[in-house]
Amino acid sequence: MAILTWPTCAFLTSVEWTPPDPPTQVNRSEWTGREQVAILPNAGRWAAKVSIEPKQTEDDALDTEAFRVELKGRVNSFRMPAVLKPQFASATPVIVNGAGQTGYSLAVTGPAGVTIKRGHKLTVGDQLLMSLSTVTLDGSGHGTLTLSNPLRLSPPNSAAVEVVNPTCLVKLASPGAGWTGSYPNMIDFAQFDVEETF
């Protein structure tokens, strides 16, 4: 369905992330006790419990309430900020370096000397990923990132890699969360659960 725009007035106060652990099946030998694990790498999803700050102005409250209603439960999705503040102080244009990339690594290019740290989040297309290695782009601006989970789609050459303000394409995991109005002018939004959608 539709991808809605996250309201600019909806400031995140806390996000409790659950990483996209892929489904696994563990087979253990009754004779030797040895285990084999089968993994379905592309099926894992990010999930989060999200809290946004209470609203005190009418315009902010109305916009956030309308956004919540416009989601229509689990029908529509939105690009939720994946970080509480920018990961870099200024614009850092990082792009995919080469077509046909798949799996757990991604060759990128950007400003020489930029360091993408282990644990930094990034968005490629609409997929949220995490860098599992610290990479400083070389003198030519090239580097290869090790990813937390495999690329679901091979991004085109020169596709943008969002490293400053990454997002995660999500839907509500359960549609029950709403808001509470209290005197004199406070609107408090209930914590809500989201999960990655693709």
C-alpha cells in the first residue's frame, strides 16, 4: 500500500531495537550431540518498540494523531528514523560502487577519509543494515562494508547509501496503540511496536 511520510514533529524519545535474527533450524545428533544449523538469511526483520515525545502544541498533536490514523493499522508503512540523532555532523554522500552486489558485503565510494564505524546503521534502497566492521574510505574514496544481514536486492551502481540519517521501512506490528489527551494541553502517545516490511 502507501508509504507515508514520518511527521517532522514526531521526535523519538526511545527506540528498543530487536535485530533481524534470521529463522534457523537446529538439528542435533542423538548419537554424537553434534549440531547443524540451517539458516534462512533473507527472512529476518528489524523490530522496535517506539516512544515519541508528548505533544503540547495543537498543530504538532493534530499532525501526529492524523499520521497514526492514516496508517490504518497494518495497511500503510513509513520510513522510521533508525537513529535518534545524525551519525555524521554534515552531509556524507556515500554511494554503491559497482552493480550486481549481493550477500553480506557492499563496495561503496564517498569522501576520502570518511570512517563508517562498526555499529553504524545505513539504508540501501529501503533496507536497513548495520556495518559490522569499521571502514575508512581510502584516498580514492573506496571501501567495502561488512553487513549485518544480506542485501535482499542487488542495488544499482551509484545508488545512494544513507549513512547520516538512515531509516527503516516499517509497519505497525500491532494496531492497538493510540494516544491520551490530558489537561491542560498535553497529548501523550502510547508506545507502539513496529516491524520491518519488504
